Amino acid sequence: MISFSVRAVMLCGLGMAMLHAETATALGTGAFDNGASLRLTGQPGGSLLERLRDLEVALAATRLEIIARDVLIVEMKRQLDDEHARTEALSGKVQFLDHARISLETARQEVGDRGRRIEALELLLAQSELSRLRAERFLFEVSGDLLSLDIGDAGALTAIQGRLRARIATSESSAAMPNTVPSAPAAVLIIQP
């Protein structure tokens, strides 16, 4: 098999021989005064060597186009691979963000539940404080009644004893109810003195 460079040298030599023959016929006589009207190709206006050179130029241009397309294909494949890698990275980020969103929503629900529990506890604390203040007021009223009581006034002492017994009965009935911390405001236990 003959290599491309050997073939090019042979064609170049053949082209030189044809060019020499064509220039020799261009100086012809008679019908060939103006040179050969038909070249070796059988077509007027171009020599075989010129056609060969034109085809070689066209072949080289075609090869350059093929190389440029191959380079473009390689570049597009690289970009496609980069886009696939970027897509996978974004997919991972989307999964992470989705997990974070679910965790955030769970935390928000937990905060809401705890907020409602805190409100219920604060309400229970306020009610307890109110009950304590009412008990203290009652104690001060009874103490005031006892201090202002005359020593021989049995009726006033009986009235004070009746108030004390009614108050103790009310306190015992409210203490019999379970004192639990509700989980939601709808289940708040209201303690009335």
C-alpha cells in the first residue's frame, strides 16, 4: 500500500509532466496556435492538474470541516457531561432541601404544640394564683372578723364558723378534681374557689 505522501509526490510529478505537455502544446501551430482547446480531461478551460489541485483543496477543506465538527462534538459531549454532573448535584440539593423543609415543618408544629402547652400552663398558673389570692382574702376577712369579734358574741362566732365550713367544703370539692396539665387550650381545667 502506497502512503499518502508517496502518492502526493507521484501526483505532483505527474502534474508537472502534464503541465509541461500543456505548455508545449500551447505554442503549437495551425489549429493549436492558441493552445489546446481541449485539455487531457476532455473538458475545455481547465487542465487535469488544476482539477486535481482543486479537488485536493476541496478534500483538505472537507477534512478541516470534519475535524472542526469532531472538536465541536467533543466539546458538546463535555458540556453534556458537565450538565449531567450539575443536574445530579442539583438533584442532591433538592433532596436535602426537601428534607430540611420537612424538618422545618415538623419543628414548626412542635413549636406550635409547645406554645399551646405554655399558654395552657400560663392559664393554669394564673388560675392558681387567683385561687391563692382569693384564699388569702378570705383568710384576711375571717381574721378581721375574729379580731373584731366581741368576746361574748356567740352568734357572730357561729356565723364565722359556718362561713369557714362552707369555704372548706368548696375547697375540698375543687381539690377532688384532678389537677392535670392539659395538652391543648380546649382541655384547660378551670378551678373556681
